[in-house]
Amino acid sequence: MARRAVVLLSGGLDSATALAVARAEKFEPYAMSFDYGQRHRVELQRASDQARLQKAVKYITVNINLRQFGGSALTSDAAVPKDRTEGEMEAEIPITYVPARNTVFLSYALAWAEVLGALDIFIGVNAVDYSGYPDCRPEFITAYEEMANLATRAGVEGKGLTIHTPLIDLKKSEIIALGLAKGVDYSLTSSCYDPSADGGPCRRCDSCQIREKGFSDLGLQDPLVKKFEG
Amino acid sequence: MARRAVVLLSGGLDSATALAVARAEKFEPYAMSFDYGQRHRVELQRASDQARLQKAVKYITVNINLRQFGGSALTSDAAVPKDRTEGEMEAEIPITYVPARNTVFLSYALAWAEVLGALDIFIGVNAVDYSGYPDCRPEFITAYEEMANLATRAGVEGKGLTIHTPLIDLKKSEIIALGLAKGVDYSLTSSCYDPSADGGPCRRCDSCQIREKGFSDLGLQDPLVKKFEG
């Protein structure tokens, strides 16, 4: 019997790729997204699209309330920074940081995994193009896994729970190449921090710039850009 | 200036005591409860009472959706075990266990702490009368703290975040004595897994039995029992 895995799915390029890796490794994927008041609502539509396209056994969206805490451009009305250079992106933790986001997301994944009897969680974090988020670093993931193994029945019973981070050491271009090899349709993903009403990418925020460079490093055009350029 | 602390408040005896300890240690308490579909709704009323009585600077209730995962008597319609002996209580992880509950709660506390600029979180877990929950053990708390310090800006900036567990080594009677010395009104707390419609304790579930023994070890009657016995 295939093993179950909980896969965190944001609707972005990275998590769509992580889902494809989980499937390629013969896990039964249970996909989970979060509605945390993000301004870029198209993300959730794309997460749902990926769950359907990649045949998740089950897909759920959890409503959480990070917005009530304030503190980030992704959930408030502060301006998203645009046209920053790579040096500027690396210089500081960006204001688009959501407090403790991956900690909260992984905690829900852990709760669902425990109910499903799953011992595997996939998250598409990436330490190379990580835009300065502390909770995308390998040492954070390692510490989370150790904590999770003490938090749950699985840990008490001596079974090991694994947090899979198949993208953590990859450059954006390598992530894209990996996903393309597994048939991921990147035209049905969304990475932009400030998309237009129809879901089109702004092409100027940090996330759009990193994504576009990833495709161009492979000599490709982003199919999402192509779709919206007509 | 007093330091801010996030205090997890359930409406039970332990967390009311933890809040009193935080105040006694001169923290400005920011109290946080969770509506996770628990059947014992009176808990949330009591949490609100304690936040008011103990002058929390702010009190918020976060809606979370553990119920959609199933898996526990506290959020489903399975029967709450009653009249169990201490040996039976210790024998296994109880069905009243909510998956990854403290992991999820602490993750929200961490998010709020980060927004508040707080470096201190109080949680009333207890390893002595812990009813077999894996996420009440000291080694879980230690691992959580290590993870939290890697997850956040505070960690990146080298500031230490502390998870305070002032009750972790105390017997129930010692917790009660501590709280009474600090003026906690235990008639406005609720510990029962299966209270009556008016909030009265069943006096037969594990939690009621442990609580009642705590008071009786001090030669006292529980003021909550007294209130409902008339």
C-alpha cells in the first residue's frame, strides 16, 4: 500500500514541484492550503488547480487568522517592494514576511498527518532563493522535525516522522527543470506578491523577478507570462 | 518598561495559574485562547473571565479548525471516558488527545509574540498529571523552544525566545497552592471534559478526578464544585 503524505500546497511554483516529487516517490498525496487573508487570492485557485491536476487524494483549505496579528505586507495594506536588485533582496528580512508562517503551516500539517496516520510531510521551502525568510533554512526544518517527533503519538511510539524538503538545495532554475521533467504545468501556478485582478503577474516584485530569472536561466519563457502577454 | 509575554489561556485551572505566575514575574500578559470546536464551550467563557480578572493587556480568541481533521473525543461525538482509575489514566494516550494541539497553539503564540516583539511565551503544561499527552513533556517544550529560535526574526537577530512552563514539575495540589497564593479565583475556571449545560463539572472524567484530588490533597474543597453543589 502506498504511504500517505501531507503536502503543503500554496499555489506557487515551488509547492507544485514538491507535490510532483511526492507523487514521483509513490506517496499518496493529501494536499493542504491555507487561507490566511493573503491579498493574492489567485494563489488558492492555483493550489486547487494543482491538487486536481496532480490527483491529490484529498485537498483541504484551512482558514487561519494571521491577519489579526498584523505585521506583513502579504496580509496588510503596506506596499509590496518592487524592482529591487538581488543585493537589496538579500539585505534584510523582507516586509512580505508573515510571522511564524511555516511554523504554523507545518503544525497544521502535523495535526493532519497524525489523524491520517501519515509519517511524511512535504514542504517546498528553498534555502537558495529564500528571500531572507528565517523559516526556510535547513536548520529550521531539522529542528522542526525533531520537535514533531516529540509532539506526537508517532514519536512516542518510536516511529519517525519526516519533513521532506526536496527543493531545499536547488536553484530556481533547477526546481523548474525538475518540475518540467515531472510534467508540472507552471501556467497554473502563481508566485506574484501583487498580481492583477485577473491573476496576471506584476513581473516586478521579488518573487516575480526570481521566477522569471529561473526560466530565463533555462533559456525558457515562463508559460504564465506567456499566457498573460497573449 | 515591563516585558510583554504571550500567555496561552484555556479557561482551565493550569493556564489560569500560569497567567498569575506571568503577572507575578512582572510581564505584561497578552492572553490567547483557541476555539477549536471543543464540546466544552464553557472553557472559553472562563478564559475570558480570567483574562479580565487578571488584567490581561489584550485577550484574543483564535478560531482554528482541528475538528475537520477528526481524531479526538474533545472535538467529536465519541464518549468521554469516566470513572477511570489512575492506573487506567496512565496506561495509554487518551482518546481525548487532540492531534498536535500544543504544537498548533504554540505556533500561534509564536506568531503573535513575533508581532508584539515579545520574547516570552507562557504555557501551563504539566508533566506530572499530564494524562499521557506527548506534547506536555519537558523534552517536547525544549525542542519547541529550539525550533522557535530558528523560526523567527528574534532567532535570526540572536535574541532568545523563552517558552515558560512554570507548572511543569508541579503536582496538581502544588499548582493549586501556587495559584491560591497569587489570588486566582478557581471558581471561574473549568477543567471538565464533559460539563453540564450550565458549566458544572461532571466530577467523573479524568480531568475532574485529577482536579478534585488536587484540592483534597490540600484539605480543601474545590470552589467550583462548591458553587455547583450549592
